[in-house]
Amino acid sequence: MIVAAMMVAAGLLANESSAAEPAAGDEVAEITIRTLSAQMKYDLEAFRVAPGTRVRLLFDNQDMMIHNLIVCDAGDDKGMEVALAAWELAEEGFERAWIPDHPRVLAASSLLQPNTSEVIEFTAPETPGIYPYVCTIPGHAMLMHGEMRVEDPGRLFEELRFELHLGNWQRLPDFDAMEPHRSGELHEGRLDILMEGHANEFGLRFSGRLQIPEDGDYTFFLASDDGSRLYLDGGEIIDNDGVHNADEVKQATVPLQAGQVDVRLDYFERRGDKLLFMAWQGPSFGETILSTDIHPSRQAAASSDEDPAGMPLMADGDEAVIYRNFIRDAGSRAIGVGYSNGVNQAFNANTVNLALLWRGAFIDAQRHWSGRGQGFQGVLGYEAFAPAPGPALHVLESPDDEWPAINGNDRSQHLRFLGYELDELRRPTFRYQGHGVVVRDKIEPRGHFSEPGLEAVRLVVIEGEPAPGLHLIAAADATLVAGDGGYHETDHHWQVKVEGAEAILRRQGEGGDQQLLVPVTAPGEFRIIYRWIH
């Protein structure tokens, strides 16, 4: 369905509103979506078009990062299925603009550099529904998503008008006895309470018509903060008056005959939060929202500061399971891997290093597959530890040079993440380059999480000619000391050992961590063994 994509100057299209009026037939819906600078978000959370409408979408990247925009086939997953498929592209991602070969891709932009824009043209599907759009660059999809709502305009209000009244009330006043402050039409066919910026102490009367396609029972839904009352053909069907919040959605089912029904809705807002939600459904169509406000019960549950539970991931047989997302203590470009024996790891593609190891259960995907998908997901297992901070590789000019500290969400300046390769058991080998070398980094699990001696064996293969003074950091901990059998122990629950290379144990600065470093002087390979003590 991708018809054309052309580079244009920013601001070519005139429509810059927060939502588009449904269009049909030969009309063209012109939509502008911008990125918000330094916020990893689109400025438009949703827009509406009629089935079969031609869409001309201007995507304007005003951020300082590269982004794309992919419109997906219908679904309530915020486009995550397509985003995860894009992550599978690994090192091919940038070459393919992070656009996967996936049946749900309807239209897509190219990768937009900062301060550039592009027009994509396509035809909206004929089937009504929610069609998500998303940025599929790894790590962006959790925040950068929105919805194209394909809706039949025949289910919305016709000739919808409003009267705006100003006043401070505890209950709905008699609008018939009052002169409106302003009145007009709502051409989109939806109730809208954002009038002239009035935030408090106002009331609205809406009046319009709905087309009843066939005889039958029709259900109407109403919620408001503060009071509201709904009438059909002059008869009251829902009374939601008074000063209150919008937690409860009231409903009424009434028999209607094919034809037209006159609708009137009175609403007032005293102060504080405000919301007006109305919807209806009939024998031949599902719930259709008739307001610009959407009730929280009609949205996916919002994320909270606590980790929601309910969608645990686990390895399937001997194959590993991979989870690429925001993982706590592993950054916004984390790649989690759960192995069948209960070893788990998370690699941070920002810092380009092994970020976490833990044992037992892998991870719960509920936070990112439900709700708004915001925040960092914690691990499900136990005895988690971060082997070493910062980038995996660094050049030390002298033995006393400090290892660079990098926030887990910041990019390494000297290492480039090259993606990963999967073996026959879907176990990844991470690849990265810098300081003259390309590194292949893979975890090989040993043992079982329920038994003593569980190990994560890290195979590190060096290709190329290392820069002088290059080192790899194997471990860092304030209590790290040399122990028996070549293992270095901590006061916590893990040990570390290097095989196939000489390792250096040093303390970084006064009172700093003890660091186990491996000098990288030539191509070759070595192993770093992390063992849980108990």
C-alpha cells in the first residue's frame, strides 16, 4: 500500500491539527506528524480517517536523532509486533531503514536524519479499526507510537452543534433559560469540550442526529467529570449529573427504529479535571466513540511505577528466548536472553557491554505488551548482578587511567554495536567494533539454576589489530578479591575467572571498585566464567 515517498521541505502541508476530520471517496486526508525534540515521542497520538481515504502524511523529524514511521495493519499492540520484527534485522537494520518484511507493514518512511521531512502516501484500509504507527529503530517503539483510527463517518453525529455557557454550578443549569456565550458547529461529528481554552466553570449543550441503520436495540455509554445528561428524541436516557469524577461509565440500552434520532447532551465542568466520553453500539456494529475524549477503561491499562505481572517469558525447550526492550539496569537498548537452564543475561547496546546476569525466571513482558508500554521492566529471577560498568573495551594510556563511566541510556563514543547472530538454539553472539578490533561476544550456560555451580561462560573472540593499551573489563566490584582455583570472589553471590588470557586485578582510584581487566594485545579468544556461589 505504499504508493509514493518523496522528500519535501518541512511545513509543506497545511494540516497541523491534533486530529484529522474523517475523509472519504476521492478526498485526501493531509496529516502532519512531527517528532518532539529530545523526548522520543511523536507530537500526534492519533488521527482519524474514513475507510478507503487517500492519506498524504508528512513526517517531520525535528529531533536530533534519526527516526522512522511505519503504519501497521490493525491491532491493539501499538505496533510492537512489527517493531520486534525490525529488531530481528540486527546488523542489516540500518541498511533496510529498520523496515522488516512483515505482512502488517502498510506504509513506511525512510530513516529521517535530524531536521528533515518526508511525505508518504497510501490508501487507508476499507475495514474500520485501530491501525498503529510506530518508530521501529530498536528501543524507540516503547515511546514512539500512535494510532490511525479508520472509522465509518456514518456512525458519527450529523449536523452536530454546541452552545457554550459560562458559570459556576453544582448541578446542570437550565440551559433553555440562558443565552449562550458562543455557539457553532462541530464538523468532525464528535463531542469536544475544549472550547476557547476554558478550563473551569463552563457548560455545554450539544445537539445533533444519529443515523439508525436498522431496527434493534442500541446501547449508549456516558462518563463525565463533572455532570452530564443524555436525551434521545427529547427523552432522558442517562442521568449523570452532579460534581464527580469520570470513573464510572453509565450505559442505557433502548430499542430504536431505522431512520434518524435526535440527540441532546448537556454537560458542565466546575473545576479540576474534566472529561466527557460518549459512545454507542448497535446490532450490526461495535462500540463507536462519539467524543474526542476516550475513557481510560477504553484504553489499555496505564503502566505504573510497580512492575505489572502476568506475561512471563521463558525458554522453549532448548532454545533461548530473546526480549529486546527497556530493561532496568540494562538501558533503553537492552537485549535480554533467557537460556533453558535458568541462566539469563541482558546486553546493553548503548554502552556495548554485558549489563546483567541473573538466575531463575527470565522476565515478565506485561509492562511493554500492555498499557502504554512505558518504563523499564525488572527481571523476574534472583541473584542478579552487573559484572562491570561502562563499555566493554577501553584504551588505557597508563595503568592508573580510569575506566569510563557511562549512563546505561547513553551511547558509547568509541564502540559501535553491530547486532547479533543466532545459532541453531537461538543463542546470540553479540558483535561490536572499536579501537581497531571486531569482537564476538557470546554466553554459553552451564549447569542448572536449581543446583550449585551454575555458570555463564562468556566466550570473547577478538578479530583485527588492537590499539595499544586496549583492555576488556571482565568484572568490577568493591569486594572483588583473588580466590582459590583462579576465581576472583565477591562478598555477594558470584565469582569470576578468566581462561585463555592473563588478567589484571586493580583498584580504580582511592575507595573505588576492584576491576578485573584483560589486556587485548592480539587477535584470539578467551573465556570469562561467571559462577553463582550457592
